[in-house]
Amino acid sequence: MPKYSVPFSGYAAASVTVETESTDPEEILEEAYNQGFPGICAQCSGWGRDFSLELGDDWEPIDTSAEDPTPVVYKEED
């Protein structure tokens, strides 16, 4: 029987933890970009299975609002 691949698009989010003395959200954002973003393992990607999952390279920071384009930065507990 013929097989068909049906592409879907969805939403994925990632969080990068940054250690810095800076409190400037723009500097923290820059450091997060420099650290890179997580990938997915072979099992989660669907390798060898009937599905596949790919992550793109164009990650964008979440903005608080259109009026305030400051990136969202959450301080973690010390």
C-alpha cells in the first residue's frame, strides 16, 4: 500500500539559562544567543519511525508586548 508524508507545523519553545552579573535584558539576551539552542535526540525526532520532527534555526525572543519590545528575561533563584 502507498505511504504518504503529511507535514504539520506547530509551536516549540526553548529556554536558555544564562549566568551573568548584568541586569540589562538586552545583554542577557545577547548572551543567551551566544550559548546556542538545544536540539532534539534521535528518538524525539522520529528517526526510523512513522513521524519526523525538525527544529528550525530562527529562534526569536518572546516580547512582552508591541508597546514594550524588551525581551522577556526571568531571574532564577540564587
